[in-house]
Amino acid sequence: MADTDDRIIRIENKLDKVVDHISSIDSTLAAQHESLREHIRRTNLLEEEVEPIKKHVNMVGGVIKMVLILSAVGGGAEGVVALLNYLRK
């Protein structure tokens, strides 16, 4: 009978340790959840800050492409004019 009582006490002690460990895990998980929530909030703020920069970069890229196209057209037109002047002589 004493052996059975000792065994029950050991099982109860082990269960208490498991419950304590699970409680510790729950506390850690709750803290990590709050940390994640704050991280998501900061990420959203940064994405809002970056959006105007993306628009500006796209606009500058469009202007550069337009300048390159106009330069190519101007160079081609200059080449045609020079060729026509050469052929007239």
C-alpha cells in the first residue's frame, strides 16, 4: 500500500511539473504574440512611408525613358537630315 501511495505521489509531482511547464509555455506564447503584433504594426507604418518613394522612383524612371526615347528620335532625325544634305550635294 505504501508503494502505491509513493507511486501516486510521484505521478502527481510529475503532473505538477508538466502543468508548470505548460503555464510557462503559455506565458511565453502570449509575450511573443504581443511582440508579433507590435512588429506587424511597425511594418505597416513603414510600408505606408515607402509607398510615396516607390511612386517617385517610378515617375523618375518614366522621365528617364522619355528622355532616352526623345534623344533617340532626335538623333535619328539628325542622321536623316545629314544624309539628305549629303545626298543633295
